[in-house]
Amino acid sequence: MSTYRTHHCAELRLSHAGSEVTLSGWVASRRDHGGLVFVDLRDREGLTQVVFDPQNLPGSHDLRSEDVVRVRGKVAARPEGTANPKLATGEIEVHALTLDVLNRSETPPWPLDEENVNEDLRLQYRYLDLRRPRMTRHLRLRHAVASAVRAHLDGEGFVEIETPMLFKSTPEGAREYLVPSRVHPGLFYALPQSPQQFKQLLMVAGIERYYQMARCFRDEDLRADRQPEFTQIDLEMSFIEREDLYRLVEGMMRRVWKTALGVDLAIPFPRLSFREAMDTFGSDKPDRRFAMRLVDLTDAFRASAFKVFAGAVAAGGVVKAINAKGFADATQGQIDLLTEHAKAAGAKGLAWIKVEGGAWKSPIVKFFSDAEKAALAERLAVEEGDLILFAADAWAPACDVLGKLRTILAEILRKLGKLRIPENTWDFLWVVDFPLMTFDRDSQRHVSTHHPFTAPVPEDVPLLKTDPTKVRGQHYDLVLNGVELGGGSIRIHQPEVQRMVFEDVLKIPKEIADSRFGYLVKALSFGAPPHGGIAVGFDRLCAILCGAESIREVIAFPKNAKAQDLMTNSPGEAEPRQLRDLRIQAAKPQG
RNA sequence: GGUCGCGUAGCUCAAUUGGUUAGAGCGCCGCCCUGUCACGGCGGAGGUUGCGAGUUCGAGCCUCGUCGCGACCGCCA
């Protein structure tokens, strides 16, 4: 038995009354009555009230927040009327017989029970921040989720395999962290953005089912849900089709939700094509917990007197609208704000109608015919108090604009109490049938919508050379409550198809394709099995399960928004000697 | 790189139109207190209002610059 404890601080109950126990932990709070001292002793499990008689234990007067102590004492039922129903151990207390101060604590820089505190400070003293029960809960939930994932994948025959952190620079995609090689001066490794290529090589190696809690690195600007290093549940399987993978991930998520929240998720998750998602929600990661669907009005305004609409249709575009129910009382400022967002999303302006006092108030409604008004009223189910917002443009930008407005409106209406987004609703879905290629106007060439290893849908392969943007990829995104949780694809496993994508479709010069991806194409040529996989954002997953706003809340030692670690003060300068060894000269910023 | 927001005591926040010596709660220090659990009582310490200029008789408040932090946009195959 430990000399430090016989029980933890959330363990003792009335049934223990009379027994002698030893507890160790931190002083969470003290209430010194002079002749009697109460201390809430905290360990990772919870709180226990310890009662000291300072005549016998004078040191109890000197206890301070966060001192580490060991207490031996007798468990006693609390006197009549003094039980604390807020504590699991609230029926009892420990009457201290001995007190050992194992370590003193400086006064904490902020009261640890204060939730709303400057994040700088929390990150600078992260070890104190993590003592708080909420953060302890986050880390332990994260562990429980990781365990559930491992248990599930183990049960499905997966093998956990580590892949290198020191990888090769592949300049496509996210900016990478470069690592200089001392042995090869002037040459660099890169930290992996994901183990993508290795997991495919493991399939060629015949592993068949691989997974890894993979640390990934991206040297891009940060967000609340983005860190320079983050963790993915990364997995890959051979001899599967998309549906096989959906089933696997659905089972895994079901297990995770059961473990973490005790919730039975409904599976299978619905599937929505990219086209349909954009068309009805204006997003490839739609939050369907609220309606506010995009409605198509193209045919109704084909011949409209309102030239903005008719013109868009004539140019091959669409007219679409959404109904922000109950927002007819939007202020001019709010309309302006929405217009700003619409413009930022690529719209030229924002047409709107307020339905107030039985009338349609709008700068544009005078152009509408009765038939057009009737179509509007019917398709948007227009009622008193509604605010209708329009987009008239080519299909993709029109959907995009309204999709962004939809998200913003939902947030505004939710705050105003006009839209209720149900809590504890887990709206999972698969978004599928993405276009394999997107035409990039800047570089005037086709780029992979996701990555160049995604296999085309078999029946679309003939279009690869003729009309690449029409080719659907076997890519899938896992979406939860409007958050992209993960994505993956069935990969190309025939070397000639992979080579064609690199050279004929993406127009990557042969030498570059060879030097960057030659080993992969070569590997495919040695009997690569059909395979595919997915990467699920583990930090985001944990944040959602914890109800946290930011993934920083579920990472033990995260970086701040400037990618710094405020506790260790990194990044920091390197010694001149280190730089000399690496043959690197730091170009100091001006000033 | 851009837009917006924030920066006042250790922490969370006040400070009327630009006007006296910048306040409160918590925390901290000292004394008192045997049933508290947001313990209570009395007393005390603690401030370059992020920094620098400017306007003004006078700036926490206005202007400009700068630094820091955050959110978003760009970016994230």
C-alpha cells in the first residue's frame, strides 16, 4: 500500500466512517475558523473535506492554496445539517491526525477556480491550468476516446504502425516545417503534413489494415480549430470500397460516442453528394441541425424585369434565396454586415426583402411580377416577419454566398433566440462525389480538389482526359454538426492511372512528378492492392465531445495563435554553433 | 499579409461629457474566530491605466504610432 494514500479524494463515503485513511493532494481551498480549519483536499479524482484541530496540528493554519499535503485521519460522518450535496464525498469528512506538507506552492497567478481568465496566462502556467477539474476531464476524455478508437480498430484487425516524422519535402499543399540536415548540408527534411504516402506504401507492403494516432504538422496560420501540430486518427485498408470504409468509421464513431458520452449513435450516417450539399445548404460541410435551406428560383426569374436576376440566368447562372425566419427586424447595420459577408464571399451585392406589417419592403420588389412574387411566396414559405436574401450568379458562387450567409444568420438568430439549434444532437453525414479536379483560375490549370492520389469514380475515368472537372472522385468527408471531422478516399492503385493524373491532368512535368512521387508510382507498379482510407481530426473530435470552443482546450500543451509556446518560450533562438553545424544563416528581420 | 475586437491592481471588472488623490469583488499579508464549504469580522499592502508621441489648462477616456493577445479573411493539396 502506498505511503501517500489509501484512497483518492472522490472515494470516501458514509460506509467508510470510522476507518483511518491517508489522502494526498493539493489544497484547493481552506476555511480557517481559528479553532478549527477546513481544507478541501483535491486530487485528480475530486475533493474531500479535511478538518484540522490546530491545537494538535498548528501547521494547518499555514496551509495555502496549492500546497501539496499528505493527511492521515479518521473518516467521520459530517454533523447533522452540514453535509454538502455538491460534493460526491459531501456526506463525510476526514478528521486529520497527522499533516505532512510535502511541498509548498507559490500563490497561484490566478485563482484556479476562475474559468474566465486570460488565455495567455493559462498557457504560460499550463501545468496549473491543467490542474483544474475541467481540464483534467478533457485530458482524460481524450484518453478514453483514444482508447476506444484503438480498441475498436484492434477488434477490426488493424495494426498500429509508426511512420517517420522526418520526411521529404513535398511542396504541394500546406506549407511544411523544414528540418535542416546536418549530415547533408543544404538539404532538408520536412515534418509530415500527414502520413499519406507512407500509409499507401504500407498497403503495397501487404499490411492490409493500418492505423496510427498520427501527429501532423502544418506551417500555416492558426485558428481556434487549427494548431501547427495536431493529431489525426489515420487509417488505411486494402481490398475495400467506399461503403466498407463508411461502415468501419460509423462503427468506430458509435463506439466512441458510447464510451465518451454514453450515447447510442444512429448508423449508418446519411450520405449527401457534394452537389446536393452545395445546392441545399451552400456548404460542403453543412450543419443540418437547422433548416434554412437554399431555394432555387432560376426558372421563376428567367424573364424577370429585374435585370440582375434575369442577366444572371441568361449567363447560365442561377437565382437562389434563403429565408431567415423572423429576421425582418434586421437593422440597417445588420443588413450592411450581411452584405459585407456576401461581398467577401464573391457577390456583387445583396438583394433582400423584409416581410413586415403585411408588406414586402425591399428596394427591388417593385421590379417583380405577380407571378414572380407568387413563386417566391410559395417556395420560400414566406410569412410575416421573414427576411429573404438572394444570390444571383453562377451556380457555385451563388451557393457559396448563401451558404456563408446561412451560417452567419444561424448564429445571429440563435443569439436573438429566434432559432433554436438543438443541443446533444449529433448530425453526422458523409459528403461524397466531390469533383476530382477543380480548375484554378490563377494558374490556369486543373488542381486536385483533395489530393492527387484520390481515385476517380470508375465510370468517370473516360472523362479524365476530356473534361476533368466532370470527373467525380472517390473522396468522402465525414461531417458532424457543420464541422469537417475527417476526410479520405479510395486511392489510385494502378500506376498508369496515377501517372496520367500527374502528367496529363495536373500537368506536373514528368521530371518533377518523378522526383516527388516516383517512388510511389513505382511502388504501385509492384502489385499494389486496391485500397483507401481516412484521416479523422482527433483534436476536433475531442473538442466536440468535451463541448469545447477551441481545440486548445483538449491539447495538453498547445501553441497560441502565433504558434508560440508561452510556457517554454518557443520558438527560440539557436546557438551560433548549432547554425554553423547546419550551415544555416538566420536572416534577422529588419529593424 | 488584411479586417475587427481587446489591453486599467496577482485575477475578473468599474471609472458619467476629457475634470479632485483611478475604485470594487476575489486573491495576497496581519490579527480575531469551533461547523465552514463563495466561511465570517477588523486592519493593511498592492497601479508607469501595455508602450511612445500628440491635442488640451487638464488624458484611463480623444488622435497617431507601436507592441501584445484573440476572432475572422487570405492560407490550410
